[in-house]
Amino acid sequence: ISHCWSSSGFRKFLAVAMDQLGPAAFSAACAVALALHAYQMSWRELPRSDLFTTHDDAFFGLTYTVSFWELLCGVAAGWLVFIFGHLCRRRTCCFLDCASISQTDPELKAAGIARIPDCLRCSKEMVVLWDEHYFTRLWCVYEVAMVQSIGNVPIRILPMDVYALVALSHLYAFCCMIMFLFMWQWLPEWWGFHAANLVASFPMYTLQAHAGRIFARLYAKLEEQFDSFDVRSAAVFSEADRDAIYKCIENLYDGSLDRFNDNVRTTLKESTMRRLTGQRALVPYSTLLLQKLPEIPFILTLLSTGIGLPFYFLVPFYLFGVTCCFGELDLAAALAMELGRRVGRGPRGR
């Protein structure tokens, strides 16, 4: 794991946790919510509160009592995996300089630094926790140079702000869904459902639009750093290390720092930007899946709430849930991000 020491530790944790544990957290949230829904459909309803949750439906003549179990327990399961999931992955090892290299013993520190190339050669990949400071630090650049020279170790660049916004989207969407469930019960008839949906969705997609604007700026900044990259302009804490690092990089690239510069500006830039922006949407579908972690438990909560509905209505309701989770909501989020990106254009956004 390559990172800049001056960057936020919390953002680093979010980026690594969501990258490594995201699929497991998504699966856990879906599995818990689905299990609770199946239990209520097949056996009996779990306890529910009539306080602020009773809604009379004039069309079917039914009274609904909202089931919060799927949403609350599903989202909680996903977040618990993000926080504690690393305890189940003790066989996964990584090299993190501040933890793997002694910071108190000068001799051990020098020996650890000397072994960095060996650690990189034994790695399956290098994960870069990127922010705008990363390519300005010479030790970070040195690690990139080592991996690029090896050739068979891929580099994955994780923009930390992207993952921070995805985490914020989780919390924001969860709060909006809770707000919808409470509002729905206080608004009468069919129009109440749509009014509550509109009011609850507006802040959620406003955040998505803001995220789209930020994503576009981050990608533009990253591409700009690739285009203007020059190892000679990178800063280092101790100037005594500069000549030694330059010499190591020159040995790796046929005695030329410019050859390394060209490699970063072309090969690394092309692979990174293709992975981040190689689709029509601002973010890959896998990232959208992480953003929608609360959505499947929410849809299952709605389905459990309508347990008493006639069968002929439940079938299209389930079809609506599937298409909504894996198509409609993703499309709406992508459109909101694209709108945010376009609105963000201007003197500051260009």
C-alpha cells in the first residue's frame, strides 16, 4: 500500500476498507435483509411498532405497519463488515511502510528501506491511496518507479476522496430512506407515497450531483498530474535522500529520469484513466454497487411492509424491486452525477 504520510488516516482507512471489503459488505447487507424478508414471508412477521407507522390503504382496504427490520439490520450488517471485516482476512498481508519499517531504530529503518524493492517484487499488486499530494512526494514516486520497472506487478490507484464520498452516500441514503418511511405513513392515499419519495429522494440525488462534480474535478486533477509529471519536482523530507533516490531510479530506467517520466505520463496514465473513466458513467458499475448498499435492504423493507397485498399485486411489486435496485436507481444516480459534472463546468470546473 503506497500513500502520502501527510494525508488523512481516516480517508485511507475508508478507501482500503471499501476497496477490499466492499463486495463482502454488500453481500452481507443483501443476505441479512433477504433472510429477514424470507422469514417474515414464510413464517411470521417480526414485531413492529404501531407508533407513527400505521397507514390505511383505501384501494386494497389494508393497514400497513412498516417493517424496519430489513433496512436496519441489513445496513448494520454491511457497516459491521466494513469495520470488523479485516479480522476475517488475517491471511491477507500487505506492506505498509509506517507499520512494516521501524520508525525508531535508525539501523532497522535503513535495512527496511533497502528491502522495499524485494517486498514490491513479491507483491500481487500495488495499491496507491491517491490524493493531490501523492505525486509531489519523492518517496511515493520512488515506489511507483520500482513497480513500473518490475513490469508484472499492476498498480491500482484509489482516489481517496471518491471512497469518502461513497461512504457519505451510504449514510445520506440511509437517512433519506428512514425519512421516507416515516413520511409515507403520515401522507394519505397513493399520492402520499410519491410525495414522500420525491421529498426523500431530492437530498439524496443532490448529493449524487455534488459527488459527480467532485469526481470530475478529481479525475481532471489526476490527469493533469500525469501530464505534468516530473520526478525532479517531487519534494522530499530530507534532501540528503534526493540524490540516492535519483540514482536508484536512473539504474532502473537505463540511466534516464526522463524515461521514467515518459513511462508515468503514458503507460501508467493510460491504464489508470481507463480503469477510472473507461465507461460512460463517471464511476464504474462496481462503485455504484457500493453506493447502493442501503437500497436493496430498503426495497425488501417495502416488500415486507406489503405482505398482505394480493398475489397479483405482489408479483409486479417484486419485479419492480429487482429492476429498481439493479437498473433504475443506478441510472438515476449516474444521471445525477453527470448533471453535477456538467453544472460544475465553468471557470473553476474546467
